[in-house]
Amino acid sequence: MYRSAVAARLLRDTAAAQKGSGWLSRRFAHSLPFATVDAEELSGARPAEVQNLVQGKWGGSSRWNTIVDPLNGEPFIRVAEVDEKGIKPFVESLSNCPKHGLHNPFKLPERYLLYGNISSKAGHMLSLPKVSDFFARLIQRVSPKSYQQALGEVQVTQKFLENFSGDQVRFLARSFGVPGNHLGQLSTGFRWPYGPVAIITPFNFPLEIPVLQLMGALYMGNKPLLKVDSKVSIVMEQMMRLLHYCGLPEEDVDFVNSDGKTMNKILMEANPRMTLFTGSSRIAEKLAVDLNGRVKLEDAGFDWKILGPDVGEADYVAWVCDQDAYACSGQKCSAQSILFMHENWAATPLLSKLKELAERRKLEDLTVGPVLTVTTEAMLDHVNKLLKIPGAKLLFGGKPLENHSIPSIYGAVKPTAVYVPLDEILKHGNYELVTKEIFGPFQVVTEYKKSQLSMVLEALERMHAHLTAAVVSNDPLFLQARRLLYCLYSLLIIRVLKPSWILQEVIGQSVNGTTYAGLRARTTGAPQNHWFGPAGDPRGAGIGTPEAIKLVWSCHREIIYDIGPVPQQWEIPPST
């Protein structure tokens, strides 16, 4: 019923907008009832504005930051950025939220149902072709990537919202009980909100990351302050308007645009009970100190892939490697940063296929495009430093993109791969250089022999970021680190097998929180149906699943009921 009602309302408001009269036509000039911009018309000639939301009201600022089009350098978005003089409303709004949250199992539990309905309606809205296309095109305008990659982000967000429709939100707050020591005693565990919280998200997934974390925070009863990178915050501003259209109370979320220094001041003064940060490791570590550890982090990832000894489906493996390293111009925290290739793959056309696939990427369809955080000079300088390592060689790329108007503040390079010998990678001084994350279309490739698996595992152990990984092998001995004990009952003999070098040590001796294993293993493309997040750090944040939401956005509270009765003829005992 609610889906058909939302669809009917959308059609009704769209029709009213198209009549061209009244306030509705002015606000909904682009035929979507929540939208205030048109992704297709967004340009230097028709710039858009991004506002802030605080205490239920949208508004501008005395300071405006001009965002340039990443494809041609034209000023095309004006963002109302709050400066340090304007933070008071945001600090007050967050500080006014109690520690027990906007709802919890004992306070306004009907809000669990409210958010189930909001998710249902918002998920349905994103399933409408006109709405999904609007967000995909808007994503492309500010974080250029292929249409399929942008649409995939919208579809993951839509499926996530569908997953938490109806009763699924209150199921997140499911409690458990343990019998007590005597009649009338029962201990019960609850998931409890933090209350005032903050969310800081990056540019590379302008819709998916902020929506999934924002909704998770709201489901559990928190009041979030959301900050998205100003370069792409227009996407989330439009999504906030869609959520309001679907019933989100306007006072439940504050949305702020600011620079990093101002946001840090807001956090220090408002003192949120928990802050979720997705972004660079440097800023993550600073926030952890500033906020006294009250953080969850999904920071940088130098993500690895190992090709095992069992060669097969070379075309498919090459295609996945290309997608993992170069889709979205390599601007994914899960992008393949280094490829460890078993020597058996050297006899296959894998590297030539990788080169062929990389070279078919072009700016025209945004299968390669602007790099928003690393300049062309910085990326090519890194390539040149790697090529000074003995035995290193350029496999392909290593040149700037040609015939483009991408502004110089951004990077524009061809998909690049540099080969570095494994023994050189492990040397002091080289290792830090090789494992430096370049947030662009770049990867390191190396080869290992049968006897060098321990060197590969050493390289993995020395890494600091443990987000995603892939072990491309269907050999079960390679996938799991254990000795195989079996009984030959017919001979009444128990033998302990001594496996070959393929000791299945990779998974058993690695850490990465989201690890894919098998012939079809990848490092990127995480959907909404499994955990995505780092491991090996108690501050690590997850996203997308019930487990992730409960871990990041709630804490455990135990309530012990002890209602009696007191035993008959009870007397005060001696002091102890």
C-alpha cells in the first residue's frame, strides 16, 4: 500500500510541477518532487547551490565554497560552508540530544517502525528508473565514473534500504535474556544508542557510504550530524530531501558543509558520543586522539590480491583484476593496490590481457577519469621512484591522459601498472615506497615462486591497512592454513600428511576484514549483503549488514530484573 501511495504521490507532484505554476513548479522544476537541481543541466552556466540543514531547517551561509567541474574546470556548484563563527547551531543541536538517544527499546519504540517505513519508501523511490538515473547522473557529475559504476552505487543503496524495511529495523534492537539465580531474577541484554553522533564520509562514494552509515545510526536511535566531502555533498543533500519526502523527521539529522578545521571544532565543542570516519589514515588517527578514542574508522586500504598456482579462466581473472584496479579510476578504498602473481601465471597471456583491458578505458565513457585527491605530477613521480628500484619495469600506462580539459588540481593519468621484484619489495626503504597507497588508477605487480610464499606472507604481515583482499585459487590447500590429519582405517594407520608448500596459509596468516577467496575472488564491488570493513583494529567500522550496524551504532546495555519475592522468614545476615 505504502509503495503505491509513494508512487501515486510522486506522479501527482510531478504532474503539478509540469503545469508550470505556483511554488511547486518553482521548487520541483526538474519534475522530481524532492529535487532542487537537474544533473543534466548542472554546469558553469547553470550552477547549483548546496545548503546546510540544522534543527530541521535548510539554510545557507555567509561563506560559499565554489566547486569546479572535475571534467572542465568550470565553477558549477556553490556550497554553503559553515565557518567557525557559524558552528553554534550545530553544536547546540547535537548537544541537546540525550545520551539515551532519540529512541531505544524503552523510549518511543514506535520509531523503529517509523524507520522501517521510511526505508521501505526510500528504497522504492530509488527503484524508480527516473530517480535512480537522477542520482547516477548526479554522481557522475561530481565524482566522475562510468554510468554502470554510478548506477551500481544507487542500486546497492536501494537494496540496503529494502533490506531494512518493515520490521527489520526493530530486529536490529533484538534483546536476549539469561535466567537468574533465584525466582524473579532475569538478566537481559539490549542494544543501546549512543545519542549524539557524527558521520564524516569521503568523495568517492557520494551516495552509498553516507546513506548506509546514516541510516544505520538512525535505526539504532542516534541523532547524527552528517558531513560529506564538499566536492560531492550535493548528492547527499538531494538524498536528504528524498528521505524527508519519504517521512524522515527533519529534526532527526543535521547536515553540515565545512572545511576540516571547522568540522574538527564542531566535534570538539559538541563532544559526540561516537564519530564514524571514512577516509584517510592520517585524519583518522588525528580524530582518534582528539576524540579520546570515541571513533569507528574505515580508513585507507592498501589492498592485495594473490593469484594461486592453479591457473584457469585467464580472461575472467584478467577482467576482474582490471575492474579491481581501475574501475572508478582506482578511487575505491578497496581497489587492488598490489598483485602477487604465482609463476604459473607467467606462462599465460594474463599480463598482456591486463594491458589490453586497461588501454580500452577512455575518458569519453568515464571508464577512466579525473583523480580528485592526487595530482598527475604526484602519481607520475611515484611511478618514476618505483622504476628506480632494481628490476622494476613499467608494464603499461605511466603517462598523462591526452586531449582533455581536466583542471590541474586533479589527476589525469592512464591506467598504470609497475612490476617490482618480490625480493626488492621486502627490502628496507623499498617496502614503504611500494606499499604507499595511490588513490588513483595504479597498481604494483610482482611474481612469486613455489618457495617464496613465506615472503608473500611477510609482505602482508608488514602492511598497516587491512581492508579488502583476494585469494584467487580453488585449491583448498592454498586457501586454508592447517595440516590435514586423516585416518586410513582399512590399514589401521593414522598418518599426518605433510602438505607441499601450498599449506593453505594465506587466509590463516592474514587479517583483512573483507577477504574474497576462490577463482572468482575480487577486492572491490562489495554489495549490501555482506560485511564490508577492516579487521585487526578495535576501532574498525563495518557497513551494510545487521552486524555492522549493531557494532558501529550501538553499545551493549544489561538490565538485571530482580523483582523477588524475598524468601519467607528472611533475616538480616551477619556483616561480611
